Amino acid sequence: MAVQTDTAAVHRESPAVRWAKENLFSTWYNSLLTLIFGALFVWLGFSVIRWVFFEAEWEIVRVNLTLFMVGRFPREELARVWVSNFLIAGAIGLMAGAAAASAAAAAKEAGLPFTQSTPRNWLQRFWPILLLVVILLQFSQTWTPTVLTLVTIAIGVGARYVGLHLPRAVRRWAWLIVVVMLIGAYGALSWFGGVKWDSWGGLHLTLFVTVAGIVLAFPLGLLLALGRRSSLPLVRMLSVGYIEFIRGVPLITLLLMGIFALGFLLPPGVDPSDVTRLIVAITLFTAAYVAENVRGGLQAVPKGQTEAGQALGLSPWKVMRLIVLPQALRAVIPAMVGQFISLFKDTSLLVVVGIVELLQVSSIANNQPEFLGRGLAEVTLPFVALIYWVGSYTMSRESRRLEKKLGVGER
Amino acid sequence: MTQENVYADATRVRGDVIIELQGVDKHFGDFQALKNINLNVGKQEVIVVMGPSGSGKSTLIRCINRLEKHDAGRIVVDGVELSDDIRNIQEIRRETGMVFQQFNLFPHLTVLDNITLAPRQVRNVPKKEAEELAMRQLERVKIPEQAQKYPGQLSGGQQQRVAIARSLAMQPKVMLFDEPTSALDPEMIKEVLDAMVELAESGMTMIVVTHEMGFARAVANRVLFMADGEVVEVGTPEHIFENPDEDRTKLFLSQIL
Ligand SMILES: Nc1ncnc2c1ncn2[C@@H]1O[C@H](COP(=O)(O)OP(=O)(O)OP(=O)(O)O)[C@@H](O)[C@H]1O
Ligand SMILES: [Mg+2]
């Protein structure tokens, strides 16, 4: 009887109303919770909007935008930053295109459905970055950065197109082109009388340290994980000792040691710059955690996989490289990306050793005569937080996507 | 009433010996899993190994390709004695295919790549040739149309046939099977057994751990009955199934029938 009246009602209601009835107002206490939280959200949203658009004094960010982006990078050399941006955009685009092309080819050969990304799901994937870019451009007020940003994006999109249509034989070497382009990006900044990285800063330095940390820590962590499984006791002991030591020490201690304490380890006359020391410290730190992640992945690969490889006559090294590692690494992508997200966020610790990273820029800006004592950290800190959030959220989202994609061959 | 058991001596074979086990022992800690195993396998012979759970069947065949290391006695495969020398081990593994209960296909590779991996990496067969070889093996086990799929997309019976094709692609002289059908749903057992029968009839030397009596009757030259790490009894399928000499064999057969 009750069921009948329900179905009759359903016919008249729109799906949205029905959804709300089923999920938000199913019982009296559910309704109560809905009302309380609804009110809370409305109030929060209202406050945030009022603050962002009417109360917050964004002037401090507007004036210091370049400082936030590149720190104390000499202003007359800024063209170098853009050249390196172009190269990086090209490299990323090329890589993405080549990867998409191989994925499509593999799927086609396997007779599997393969959906190319459409502009719509590009928007879904990268709206935070887009939002950030729009905010930054809105602050910049001049045309040059807008035009140059558009050029950067155009280069990225163009490179992706090129990568997508590379002949197969060239595609295999795409990674080499990418590496050359990335080295070129570094060179554009510092070669030919350029700016050494000790004078880099802001978001630019944060990204650079993050990428360098990832690129260096990954292979080192992999080696440590393999070392931990080695049949040679010495190698095993060293790996375990290293991993356990590093994991027992807070990153900030390592950073301070890198700057102040470890000079005696270096041969006389060698005095690396602070940024170099910090990149090394961050790499050494992250590698230990990467090693533990990889170890987890290695343990998750069933023993039967190794045995099947051995039974076929593959050497132990080939069993590891061709059978165990690919499966292990695939299993630890989420953990690994989580690690790299921490690394990205932990670059904020560089503030304590006086590097001009984002937090440092925030405090520099607040100490400028015209902003001093006006409590504008309440503006600069949310701005910095937004930048970190955009980076972290995008990474974690992309990792989930990758995980799903790589799940194709799952048992 | 007793039929003479011509194969009662596990070391007696017709023709050339290809696998030779002499006084093989294997311990796991204090537990002795294999006790003084003596067995000769002739070329093109098919041996079925039976016995209760924990009797050492898997351990026995895993010692032959050194997935387990025996701790006393001699194992010689095709004239090469197993030793700690990794080159000896590799040589024997190249000549010895193995099919596992759990298939153990590589889930991250397509069927075709699963099969071409070892020929390319171990025997340095060029890619194209390896793929042709792989397709021939897939035709042999009657699933060439699955070449581009991933193992996870296949049924258990298909996976096990891919596993057989993968071993065959190395063109081994001996094939070892460890309960190849016991992880399969009943309706898939036949397709795998058919492939194995075909293989036996083509003259492959095989040691098969299985409780499929029909298979044993159809192609086994000898049945080896194991219990508690020992070879209890050896003989033709007829002899072992109809007139076993040992009480342990009788008891076991009464339980699985
Ligand atoms: N890696 C190992 N460590 C310790 N003991 C083991 C190991 N492998 C096997 N054993 C023991 O050795 C004995 C023989 O094992 P095996 O796997 O050879 O038996 P099986 O005849 O194949 O049995 P099943 O029919 O259950 O497969 C068992 O008692 C088992 O517990
Ligand atoms: Mg077993």
C-alpha cells in the first residue's frame, strides 16, 4: 500500500528531488543533520566569498606576484625563465602525447576500447591548475605574462599533438628528446652567464626542487629496495641501516645538517651551494621512503611469479627486471605519488634554512615597508596554501587515473 | 591373480635415460620431505606421480629444476648434473618446462608477450620469429585467438593452456606438471588434459603430478605412488590402479575414487 503511493509520487518528482529525499531527508535525524550542515556550509561559503571578493587586501599579492613566482631571480634575466617554461611545456606535452599514442596503439592491438581524452575530461582533470593560472594572470595586470602564458600552453598542446603523431620508430626515443629538453630548460636558466640556482626562488624553485627530488630519489630508492633484498649480506646491511637511519630522523634535521653539519664529509675545497646541499638532503630523505614503498610492492608480487620466471630459465636479474619490478612498481604508484606529494609540500621546510621559497616570500612581502604590521599574512598564507593545494590535488588525481589505467592487465 | 610388475624398479626404463635421480634427500629444517628417492625417466616417457597431500610430490619435481635445492644425492637432467653452479642450473631450466597449479602467468604481459618473453630473453630468438613460434604453440593448445589478451581476461582453462604454450615455446626436452588441473573448475579440466594428452602423444617426456586417473590410464607409462617423502610403489597404471602391492597405495586409491 505504502509502496504504491511511493511509486505514484516518484512519477511526479524530478530525479533531484527524489535523490534529496532518499539521501538527505530519509529520517528525522538525517533531516536535522542536513539542515545543520547545510546552514554551516551556506555560512562558510558566504564568509569565504565575502572575504575573497570584498575584504581581503590582495594588493600585497598583486605587488609581489613576481616575487612569489621566482623569488629574487634577477628581473632583467626573466626572459630565461620563460624560455625554460617553453621547453618544459614542450617536454611535458611531447611526453604526454607519446604516452597517449603508445597506450592507444597497445589498446588497439589488444582489441580493447580506448577512449582518447576529450577537452571535457581535460577540464575535469586540470581545472585546479587552470583556476590557478587564471588567478595569477588576473593579478599580473600586464599583458606580457598573459601572452607568454598562452604561448606556453600553446607549445604544450602543440608538442602533445606532435608526440601523438610521431612515427613509431621515433616515439621509442621520445624520452631522450624529453631529457634533452629538460636539461635545456635548466641550461636556459643558468648557462651562458645565466643565474645559478642559489638565486632562484619562489614557486619556480619549489617546483624545481620537487622535480629534482623525485627524479633523483626514485632510482636511489629503487636501488635501496633491491639492496635490501640482496643476497650479499654487506649490501643488505648497508641498505637496511641507511633506510632505518633516515626514517628515524626528521627531514628538518637533515636539512639543517646538510647546511651546517656535514662539511667534514666533503673533500677540502669542495663547497656546494645551499640549494645543492638541500636537494641532496631531500633526495636522500625521500629515497629511504621510496625504498620502503618499493619493498612493499616487491613483497606483494606472489612467489609463483618469480618461480615461473626461473623455471623458464631467465636469469635472476631478468626475473627482477621483467617480471617482478613492473608488477611491484605498479602496485605502489599511489604510495609513491603520496610520497612525492609530501616532498612537494615539505619544500616549505626550506624556509628555516633561509631559502627564498614560497613561505619565505610570504614573510618577505609582509616585511616590506608598505605592508609591515598590517597582518596581511592572512592574505599571503592562503595564497601559498592554494598553490600547494593545486599541485598536491592534481598529483593525487592523476595518480588515481594512472592506477586505473594500469589496472588493465590485472588478474 | 597378481600381475607381474615389470616397472617395480623405479630406475629401470626402456631406452635412453633423460632424468636420473639417485638417493635424493630434501629437508625443510628438521622435516624430511624427500627420503632417498631413486628414479630414472626415459626419453619420451610419461610418468604420473600420485600420493596424499604433503607426501612430497611437488618437492620432488621442484628439485628437478632447482626451484628447491636437494641436500643429498644426485640429479642429472639430459647429461647435466645439478650443482650450485648457476650456469648448470640455467642450462637445466632451459631444457625443462614447468606448469604450475596456479598457472603463474605474468599478469602485466599479454598472452603473446608471456610466451615470447623467455625465447627472446633466454634464447635470443628475434622478435618476429619468437612471435611465430608463440602462435604455433597457441595453435597447438587451440587458443590462437587469445594472443593479444591479458591473462586476467581469460578463463582458468585458457590460462593454463597459455602456461603450457609458454613452456613449450622454450622447446624443452622435459615437461614437469604440478597438479595442472586441480585449480580448475570441472568443466575446464578436459581442455587442459586434452592438450597434455596431445603433448604426450607427440613424444614429450613428462612428469605429471595429478590425481586424474583417466589421464594416467590414457598416456602414463608408469605411475609413481609417494607417501611420507618416499616412493612407495611404481608400476604401470593398470598395475597400480588394479593390483597395488602396498597397503598405503590401496588406502589412498580407495580415498580418491
Ligand atoms: N618451503 C617449505 N618450507 C617448509 N616445509 C615445506 C616447504 N615446502 C614443502 N614443505 C613441506 O614438505 C612436505 C611436502 O610438501 P609438498 O608440497 O612436496 O607436498 P605435496 O605432495 O605436493 O602435497 P600437495 O598434494 O598438498 O601439493 C609437506 O609436509 C610440506 O609441509
Ligand atoms: Mg603439491
